[in-house]
Amino acid sequence: MTRNVSTALLFWICLLLAPSVWGEEDPLLAEMMERFNALTNYTTLLDSEGGDGRNRIMYTYKKPGFIRMDFIRPHKGALLIYNPIENKVTLRPFSIRLFTFHLAPDNRLITDSKGHTVNHSDIGSLIRSVEQCAHEGTVTPLPTEPLEGLSCPRLLVQSARVTYILWIHPRLRLPIKVVKFFSDGEKETVFLHNLTVDVPLDDTFFAP
């Protein structure tokens, strides 16, 4: 009960601090999409918590959509690789190669309770989802807030079905923390620790 009241108060305070833009795209939101379109690859430590529990994953992305997830928690040692050319996921649930599975990206074994799939798990997919939310609802710039030693611009994006609060890296102009509130009251928080873009990365890194 206290958490719900605190969340409601946060939204009202945010709305009082800055004017909302209805059904339009905020310049910072557009800049995030431009930055993602310009990069070649990125790596980050994903630390998320929501209805499916706590997850920590070393996440690597390379255009046109190769994804590698090295699991730390849960399923430590598990490896998941998505190949966009073949539209295929290779899953190795243990550190040994003996147990390897080839799956479609929408296979229920690797889809979470909210329907998130590996082929739509990258930052670009996140920004596009936020843009859609912005077109359906409102965008409110929030005061900057410190996060991991950085002074991060923030955005509050609200629609009838979902609400996002984003902390944006001041130099990379990409999200490094996202809090997502669903219409059913569930909350999901994702940190993108140590986000690094355009690092030397060989294609063999995405070989199963």
C-alpha cells in the first residue's frame, strides 16, 4: 500500500515540475534513436528485477541484430545466442557443449511472462517501444539525477497501458536505467551497467 502511494506521489510531483507533451516525440527521445542507429555494437551488464525475479546477464549486441547473453543469475554459465540472419536461437543451458538446443526466438522456453523475446531485447527495441508509448500518451522531461557517478537526464513517458521512467547516459545519449510500470500494477527495473559502444568485436563471438 505504501509503495503504491509513493509511486502515485512521484508521478504527481514529476508532472508539476515540468510540462507534458501530448502525442509528440521529445527531442531527447529522438536523439536516443539516432544514437542507436549510428552505433555498430554495444556491451552491458544487464541487471533486472520484475515479475520473473532477479536477472544478471552479460549482454552483447552487434548489428544487424546478433545477440549474445552470458547468464550470471539465474542459470549461471548458461549461454544464449541469437542469429538474425537465420532467425534462430542457440541455447546452451550449461557450460558444456553437449547440451545445446536450437529454438525459434518466440519459443515459450525463452519467452518471459510479459512476452519479451530475445530478438526484441536490444536497446533499439526498447527505444521504439518508448516512442510508441509517447505517441499514445505524454512525454515529460524530468530533472537530472545522479546515477553511477553520472548526471543523467530523465524522461517520464506515460500511456494508458504502460509508463516508463528513463535515466539517460549524458554522453552516449542511451538509456542506462529504465523503470517500467504496467497497467496491472507490476513494475520492472532494468540497469544497463558499464554500457560501452563500438568496441572491437569479432563475428566469432556470436558463433554457437
